[in-house]
Amino acid sequence: MIIRNMTSDDIIAIAVIEKALFDSPWTDTMFDSELSRNDSFMLAVAEEERIVAYLVIRKGHDDAEIFRIAVIPEFRRTGIARTLLDRGKEWCVSNSVKKILLEVDEINRVAIDLYTSYGFIVGGRRKNYYGTHDAILMHKILTSEHLC
């Protein structure tokens, strides 16, 4: 398995995963636009040249938001998501980020459990953000031990 920076060559495969996994998938154009930003960090995970997971983070002033993290079903529970979070945290630390933000569908218990085990805490809700489901807003403070 290879974890590498996402490229424009990955976008078609990632868009297929998006459509399969998300009710409101990002489009090819959205990924392409994100790739052109200098405040974004985007990783792709390939298994024998097939994209199986990816991560998209964008930095704000002193925080960063995880916009996308996805692992195709047959590669879930293998540690890929945690490894992507580790790489994302490393990037955040190297870019002086103090807090990482994300939102997750309230019915996505597996993701919520992963984020909680990784040290994210619930900070709020957006009512009916995902149609009839709320978005759970979570964050992780990067303490001085992370920033050293």
C-alpha cells in the first residue's frame, strides 16, 4: 500500500469512490480546485495502482478542517483511516495548526468512534445538515506536545 500526495490523475477514481460512499459527493471540479490551492493537503492511498482511500484537509488561520476522508469498504478496519489522520496531524503540526475541525453525519457511528478514539471531541451540531440527519461538529486541540 502506498500513501502519496493526491494528483490530478487520481481525481476520476476518487470521484467514483465519492459517488459510491457519500450522499453529497464532491465533483471532479471540486477536487481539481482543491488541488490548485496552496493551503490544502491531499493524500491518496493506492493498492496496486487502485485508489482505496484519500484525505483532504484545508488550513485556515490557526486551524484546519478535514473536508474529506474516505476508505472503500473492503479496506476498512485495516488502519488506513488512522494512518491518514496521523499524516494529516503531522501536516497540521508542521503548518502551525492549533485545532483540527471536522463534521460527520450523526448516523456514521463507525466514523464518530474512530474520531473519538483519536482524541476528537464533540463541539456542536448542525441540525438536519445531512437531510434528516444532524452533522456532529468535532475538533481536536493540538497541544504543545504536538507542536514541538
